[in-house]
Amino acid sequence: MIDKEKYRKTGFQLVRGLFNPEEIEDVKNDAQEIFLNQLRYLQYPTDEIQSESDFNNLLFRLFEEHPERLVASGKHIQHLISLHRLALDERIVSIVKKLGIQFPNICTRPVMFFNAQKLAKKQVYWKMDPHQDWRSMQGSINSIVAWVALTDINISLGALEIIPESHKLGLQAKAMVDSFGLIPAELLENYKFTPIEVSKGDVLFFSSFLIHQSGNNSTEDGIRWSCHFRYNDMNESEFIERGYPHPYVYYPNPELITPEYPSQKDVSNYFANE
């Protein structure tokens, strides 16, 4: 049951089982298939994969031996049709409306995370310090984040940690670090984080001002799969007054990433073989 008043008081609303585990598994499978294409190309023993742990260990190996391929694959999973379809799902949109957003609009592209220390060169890529999402969004004052569990996430896998009611503190993240609005540690000395353990298909809705952080994935070979979507309210009066600021900048690389590709022969050969 959606409780708007409780949400306004605490800054978050956890909805258990909003999505069936099977449909969430389909999204994760799409992401893993992109990585598998690279693993197969490199002739890693993908035919020996019998478990999630087996897949994860091959992904760790890919990161060690071909980090550029893992990073490129990680960028492409952000554009999965199944991921974008999830962000537009009426089950999410209807709850966003019930929590107070009159005219929901996508704030930025959906983001999928696959967090593990063995897949990161910097801490920010596997464990995020306390932050507020509004600092990067700069959208409507009632903007909402929907955080979706793509796997069961307990404390040992790094369950998301929040400070209930911290959204009432207003904007505390004054600067951006690695694209996140980090909170100075001294401001949080008197606050306690609450871990939110979730099952695959659960969705945590929270105010973009809610202070939260990643838990510590202390598992040996577990990957914390999740995604989050951000929504602004195009009817919010101050957002309108501020002229609808939009801080995200998207542009293509002006250089050919693969030099001299494709040649006229590459193109003609493809269509000749169809």
C-alpha cells in the first residue's frame, strides 16, 4: 500500500514485489548476454558456466585482462530496451504519481549498476559514499528516484543504506565528486544509516534529497545488480520558474573510435552476405 504521508515524513517508500522476479531476471539476462558476447569472442570457457558464481568469475577475469571491453559493455547495458521499458512501466509511473509527482518526466537515462570490488579501479565504482541525487539532477524539488533490485541484496551484498527523514535537511551536497553530490562526513556525525535489504523485484522510491550510500559488498564473488530511474515533476512551480534547468550533457565522440572502420568493402560485404 502506498502511503504518501509516510513517504513525505520519512523520504522513502519500499514496495515489495512490484515486479515479478522472472521479468526482472530477463533484464539482468539481457545485460549479461552483452558481456557473454565479449567472453565468447575472447574464447573464455562460457560453456562451463553452471552458476551465477561461474559467470561472475569470468567477468572478474575479463576486467583483469581486458578492462576496456568490460567498460564498453557496461556502457551498452545502459541502453538496453528492456531496461528502458522498465523505467517507463506503468507500475512505477503510477506510484510516482501517488507519491506526489503530477506530471512525471524522465530526468536522465536509466542507469544499471553491477557493483563488486573486483570490477572497479576506484571505490566510487563499487561502493558509493553518502550522497544526495538532487545535486546531479537539479530538477523539481519533489523529484523521485526509483531504485530497483535486480537480484536479492542483503547486507553482505551491500544493501543500500539510507538516513530516514534526511530529505528534510535540504541540499547538503554542495559539490560534485565523480558525478555524485557527496555529503561532508562531519555533517553526518549524529545520524545513523539504515540498511534496506531487498529481494529481486522490490523497488525503493525515495526523495532525491534523501541521504543514502552503498553498503559494503563483502562477498567473495557476488555482484550487486540494481538499476535506478529518476523522475521530475514538470508541473512543479519552482521548476517552471527556474526555466526547467537540465544539467546532463550528451554528445558523440568526434573521432572514429575504431580507426579506418568501416571501409566501403566492410559495408558492401555485409549487405552482400545478407
